[in-house]
Amino acid sequence: APFVHDRAEATEVMRTPTGLVENQWSVGPALLWLPAFAAAHGAAHLGAGVPDGFSPIYRWLVAISTATYGFLALIMGIDLARRAGVSEWAVPAGAAVLLASSLPVYMYLVPFHVHALAAFSTALFFWWGFARVPGWQPRHWFVWGMCAGLMAIVYYVQAVLLIVVAWRVAARGPWRDRIAAAAVFAAGILPLAALHLI
């Protein structure tokens, strides 16, 4: 069945049981853009633009936030490389990602696509998991679960990276600690995963 009528309206296939048009995109980017959008909305109400969600003040601040998230992804990647013991190559590797990948395209030219945000959420997941979770402390695993939830709701495909968590849980250590860590990790995922279901 077609998704759009000839009149450019959504068909019944694209409508929820309540009659609203279904959103096929993930909620993660909206969550990450929320602070910039809220700041733009406040500025628009103070006269910096039309408070309609589309005027230039919204687009500029959201685009700047995307570039910031992309930059933070690079910083976390560099820090992870340093922690992995390759500090002499950490900054050149970060520069290579910045200059020889498509990341700058999604940071600066098409900032309303998900890819720079996906880089950020993935970098945050790995940075927290390897820099901040040295053992089996539940609070660290809960936050790591929240990072995983964010990563998954930003770009669904990234959920495949949760295999890293299974690898960590399968590592040596007291089995009670590993089971508790896995349970707390799953509890950390739930609040963010629930946002997608709302």
C-alpha cells in the first residue's frame, strides 16, 4: 500500500491507532538536539526569530550542537586511544577521522542527519565502557547501560555493538558480580528505550 496519497497526505498505513502520522525516525537525535532547540525557542521568544521551530535561529543552534557532538566524539576517541596505550597516534588518528572520513560532512554540511550524533553516542558508549567501568560497580554499569540506550535510540543499527557488553560480562570475575552488573546495565537501558515506545 502507498504511504502517501496523491494529495501528499499520509495514508492509513502511516497512521497510528490514534490517527497521528507515524514517525519512522528514532527519538535519539531529537533528545540530543533538545537543549539547542530549547535555547533557540527561548531566543525566538525574546525576538531573535519567529518561534515556529523552523526559523534560522533554530536551524543554526541545532546545527552548532551537531558539530559540537561530532567534535566531542573525536575527543572521546582520542582519549580512548591514549588510554589504550597508543598516545603517540591518538591525535593523528583523530585528525585522520576529521579530515579523511565523512564525519565533517555530517557535522557541518548536513547537520540534520543522524551520523554525527551516531558518532557521538557510539564514542560515549565505548568511552564510558572502557574508561569509566573498570570493575563491577553497579553505578558504573547503570550509566553504561544509559549510554547504550542512548546509542541505540540515536541509530538503531548501533545496537549490534552491545555485543561488547556481552564480551565484558563473559570476562573473568565473580559470577554474582557479573550477573548483577548485567542486570543493572539492562536497567540503565530501559529509561531511554522507553522513550522510543512513547
